[in-house]
Amino acid sequence: MSDFALFQEGEGDLGPSTRKTLILFMLLLAAGVARAASFDPVYLARAQGTYRFGDGTCVTGGRMDEDGIRLLYMDVWKNQRTVLAQSQHGALSVLVPPGYALNIDERGDRLRLIGPQGHIQTAHRVNKPESRAVRFHHAGLTFAGTLYTPHHATKRLPGVVLAHGSGPVDRFGGPWITFFTSLGFAVLSYDKRGVGESGGDWHTATYVDLAGDLDAAVDWLSRQPQIDPARVGIHATSQSGWYAPWAAAHDRRVHFLIQRAGPGLWVGPVTQHENESDWRAAGVPEIEVAPASALWLQLNQLARNNGTREQAQHLIDAAADKPWFKPTFGESWRHIDAGAWSRRRVNTKLDPARTAGRLKIPVLWFLADKDQNVPYAKSKRAIEDAKRSQHADIELVTIHDAPHSFLVRKPDGSLHYTNHYWPEMAHWLRAKGIVKRDFKGCDSPQQGAAADRPTAQQSVGG
């Protein structure tokens, strides 16, 4: 699962049809695409920060690479605007709002949205994080990333490491970076192993390997002189929700954990749910979905119980001539790779809710009740059971009427990002004493008492 989706992690865990869900949903909003003049994509990294339009609305974000080089800006305060553009063949194409062109000055200080009738909306940058390239090491590999800090920060800062979703994810985190820096955080975002400037190969990594990478990032951040090591944590999303609790359990430097659309269950039932969603969407008849789903869970249970590759291959061979096998499993599963099976045996051992229940740190967990990738009811039950049995400090927030992307459909049929994720996260961070800044708007952050704000609700609407 990525920041916006799930996809096959080199071994058939997760269906490719849901890859990059947020971007794909955003594309549905775009009735047309407007192109700007020739644009050098290296400037995209400069166009980062918070921008205010003439009507007072703001957007925050910057470069966020999803199947290409993109810019994503969101209004995390009032949810009134989104700007999504991509760099293609030397031109900047605007996907949202549809029909617009986007002009960015060379320094990235000004955005100009040019409408279909030539109307221009100008936004000026009011907040820009400082940044510097960093390197850290783990398991004989060198990892490359960027440390972002609030502009002119003088006091020791809380810190957060952004954990990756599935696939080749790099350090460019768009509004996730600027949201946290606007609250006063230092943000470490790094290239996943084998991506960008980082060594290694994510295709051959287990979730335990990736958790080790994540812990190495946390350790590096905690040691920086401008960081308050008692206020360092992890923001995990989607796939990293499986291994971020494991990372937190094995590193005392982790002091809080946020799970966005992270599964509460082990790999087997989660990917079973996702595969069923994908197969049904592809038109596979229900009579064929059921036996394929049963085989899928059987294989994962075998891996979890340390079954051999030969045992797994025997199950595949027995099912290969069934009419449902090819339209569900396909040729990629006809012969089980030894390395992939070995990784599956590791990955199926991770149980995120139970691990989170044993943590002695606060955990904020977001689930979407219409998630096509994560089984909501089963995950919710697992998280609640872990919280109750271990007396864990877990806050569970349900985003209603939303899929994995957290995009909610309005009555007019249009889609927008949930109103509740950003403010609920900001309010929880303040309530836990991790930050002091309030979340009132894109102007200079205001200080205020915790009692002045509503606390995060256990269940919220879209």
C-alpha cells in the first residue's frame, strides 16, 4: 500500500489495480488538461510551501512523485482548494482544477492559475520550509533523504519520519511535508531502498527489512542537535502500517505513531479482502471469487506457519487447471519463486494491531469505512481488542464514506479529500503535548489552550 494505494510488492501481495489511488481519483476530477509553456521539472522541488490566494484561501504542498513528477497542493485547513499538476515532456499539465494552466515563477514564490477564459488567480508563498540533503546508513546500505524544518526555527523541534507506502516511493511528500513543518515539526523524508539515491532493492526486502530502514531514519533524526528526541515519531501510511508498529516496538526513540489507512490485521486477510475487491471490479464472477479467495488465504496461512515453498507449489499445482485460477491468480503465481516465498513467510508474521497494543506510546489510527484495500470492520475490531486488552493509548478515527484514498464524494458527485484527517491529526498532536502550535489557518500559527479546541472524535464524517 502506498501513500495513496496498494500494489504488488514484487511477490503478489497487493493488487496492481489500486496503485496510486489518490492520483487516479484526482484524475476523475479533471475533465480536461491544460498545458503550460515548456517547464523544467527541477523547479518543481523549489515550489514547496504554503501559498495564499487573493480570496484568503490557502494551499500547501509541493513536489510529490506518483508515476512521474508531480505537484500536489491541498487546503488542509478548510478543504476549499486542490491543485494537482504533472511534468510531462517538458510541459506542466494541470489535472486539477480542470481546464486550467499553472505558471510558477523561477524561485517558486508565486503560483498563477490561469482559467479557461483567461482569468488569473495568483497565490503568493507565505511559508517555505528550510531543507537540506542528508545521508544515513543501515544494513550496509546508504539512504538518501531530505530534512525539512520550519523557516528560521530557533528552539528544539519535534520530529517525524514519513514511512513509505508500497512501490518505488521517493522523498518527495507534497503536503505531508509542509503540513508537519507548518505545525513546527522537523520532517525527515527519505528515498526508499533502491529508489532515487538510496541503495538496495525494495523488491527483495521484507517488511522487517523496511522496518529496520525506518528505525535507522528515526535514530538519525533523534540525534540531530536541533531535535527534541522525546518528541520524535513516525507517520505511516497504508503498506507501512504493517511494519511501522514493529519498528516502534524495536526502537525506544519512537515516541508516537500515526497510522493512515494502515491495516489492523496480518497480511493474509487484508490482501484477501483487497484481491476480492480487485477481482470483482475486473468482472470475475462471484462463483470464481470464492475458491480463489480461499486458496489465497490458505497460501498465506501456510507461509505464516512456516510452510515450505514445495507445499505452496503443491497447492498451486492442484488449482492451476481450475477455470478461476487464471483470471484471479494469473501466470505470475503459477510457479512460486523461492525468494518471494521466503519473504512472505516473514511478512505474514507481522500483526500490526497486536504489536501496537503493546506499545507504551500514543498511537493515532485512521481507517476508512469503505476501504477497498483494508477490511474496515475486521481491522477496527482488532485495533479495539488490542487497545482494550493491553490498556493501550490508541485513538481510532473512522473516516466515513471514504475508500482507501480518503476521498469523499460530495452530493453533487464531485470528490474531495476528507475534511477530518488533517485537523484531527493536528489536534491529537497538540493534545498529546507533542506540538504547541494551533491549527487555525495558513497565517502565522497561533498559540492557544488545548481546551479551546475540540478533541479528536472516535468516529467522524468525511
